[in-house]
Amino acid sequence: MKSILLSFIFSLIIFSCSSTKENDDLYVVRQPAEFETQQAIWLIWPATNHKQDESVEKVTLSIIKALIETEKVVVTCRDTALLAHAKEILKNNFGEHKNLTIMELPSYEIWARDMGPIFVETNQNTMAIADFNFNSWGYADTLDADTKTEEMYDERAADLLKLPVISSPMISEGGSREVNGKGTLMTTESVEKGRNPSMSKQQMEAEYKRLLGIKKVIWLKQGLTEDDHTFLGPIKTADGTKAYTVVTTNGHVDEFARFVNDSTILLAKVDSADFNNPIAFENHRRLEENYQILSAATNQDGKPFTIIRMQLPHTLFSTMSPGDYVYDYIKTLDYKNGNTFPTGGTVKVIAALSYLNFIIANSVIIGQSCWREGMPNEVKLQDEKAAQVLQSVFPNRKVIMIDALAVNLGGGGIHCISMQQPASIAK
């Protein structure tokens, strides 16, 4: 493994042809889109499960299995003990695979999309890392010790790769931004304004331009109800009970709107049969508002987008109990609606699950499935329809659907725990 790691790092240093030293003449040209050619995909090895007996490690292995024959995979581990454990598991599953790199890089969480390295192209025909600030998705202060460790993840990656870092005090996570690779960015006001209440849209757009080379920003309103901040309080369900979200982001765009090429957007929709579900109906209201915004929007060249709708899965509930990682955290929150958390008892939770939270790789698309043994056949049919939509918009890639509920119960999906490293260099 050591020789593979050294070889990979050496190739990246040659690939970057740059240093971490400041360069006043350096500026960002663009952020390549996820659907463009990639050099590798980054993952963070999980140190814990969000719910007992729901293995995040198993999901991580499923992602690596889907990628490893056609794509390089970089796996980082928070400390030496976890590194040794991950090496053993990965060697048992994949051997000394040439496409697999494992390294130690401190982090507490697994959300590589949000705190991982954002690779951008510069005017000097090099790569750099765009480094936004971080406040644990609005759950902590930027000076919190654990939050600071997460915020440093991309900088440490940049140091390892010998890439320059372009930083901003603006708080923003990768899952809150979708780019088309040509200069257009989609994001949600509920997230970006919430993270940066003292900044105007114009000020934020200036930072998108400086760090990502963005020319045009499309401001969507809200994300999915399942993604509302947990501390806002539990949400009423169809049967009259209440359910908690699971340390969610308050509306990341990658749960409901994705660029599948530079001119086409995949946008979530709600089946009218679900309108009796108050969570689904609220999603319908939000998504149709976003649809109207996108229908009127144009790209960086003033041209309209093709919009393809993709149905959301039925709302999926689970339970959390004392000892579950998420339960033990959300019981400590101060709830803005005056809710008192029933400490000591089991609570109902909403999985942060969406068919649009898929991974785009060079040869495959990894989507999320919902069906498990004992569920209605209708759920399996929904999974199949989602796979068909993904295949239709990515006809030259193989679609692989995996069960990622263990990740969804932590507040995100498989796209949220991955970060692509582009192979392209600005010419």
C-alpha cells in the first residue's frame, strides 16, 4: 500500500506543477463539472455508524466496488488506528489494487463533498484548491475545535498534493453548489444566506467568481423538507406523529437538482399520489417554485436549460434510540420551536434520502436504492424507475444502485460522502 501511495502522490505532484506558495498572479478560471473526466474519487473511511447495526462501512465498500475497476479511489482515515483497520478491510476485499490509495488525513465526519478538496483550474494551467469556511452545516461556530479540524481537511489535502489554496471567509459546502463546468452555478438561498447572514447575494457571487470562476449564479429557494435543519424541530407526518431530521443541512442542492451535462438539469418532483403526505406535499411546493426559477433561468451564455424531472422516493422513516450516534447528538440541541427532546426514549426520524443524490464517475453512475426485504413491491418499482432515468441521462455509463440507508440516517447520501478530482486542465 505504501508504494502505491507514494506513486500516486508523486503523480499528483507532477500533475499539479504548482506549489502551495502564494502567487499574486494566480486566479481561478473554472471549476470542472462532475460529469467531466475524473482522475480519482475521494472517500473518507467511516469511524462510526449513525445508527447501530446500520453499517456505513458496508456502504463505503459498495461504492469502492462499483468504482475500482475503472476509477482511482482515494480513501482517507482520521488516525493511524482507523488507517490500519481500513487497510485490512480493503486488502481483504480488493487486494493490493493499483487503483486504490489509502492515507491518513484528520477528520471526524465522512462528508467529503462538503469539506473535501474543491479542485479548480487556474490561469496558469494548473490546479488549485478552493477553500471556503465551514461551520458544521450551521450546527457550530467556525472556531469550534472539531469544526476547525473538518475545515482544515481540504487545506491538508492541498498541502499533501502540493497545490495552492485560494481561501474565503465565506461559509459554503460543496453539496450546496452544482456547477456545469462552463461558468454557471446552482445553489439554494436557504443554505447560503443562512450560513452567511451578513453577506449580500452580490458579495457571495463575487466569492463564487473568485474561488470557482463562476460567471452566472442561479438562486433556488429551498431544498427538501427531509433536509431541514434538525434544530428547527420535529416535522409533522401523515399519521399525525412527529419525526426528526438527522443532522441535515437545511437544503443542499445535490438532493434535488443536478447538472447532468452543461445544458441539462435533473430536477426532483413529487408523485401526486403522495400529496396526502404533508412532507411530500411541502416538497412539491418547494420543488415547483424551484422549477419556475429554473424554467426562466439561462446559462452563462444566455441560453435556457433542458429540465428533466425525476421522482423522489416515498418518505422513509426509521427510529433512533439512546446509543445511536445521531440520537446522542440531536438530544443535545436547542430546538427553536420550543420542542423538548424525549431523552431516554426512541424517536422517529426521517432519512435524508433522494434518488438525485447520485455519484457521477467516468464509467459508472452510482445511485441510491430504497427497497429492502419486506417493503412493498411499489418501492422496488420506484428504484427501477430511478435507475431508468439515470440510464437515460447517462447513456454511456453503467448505472449501479446501492442501499445507502446507513449514510442517509446521518443526514446525507452517497454523493455527500464523495468528492471527484478532475483530470482536466485549462488550456
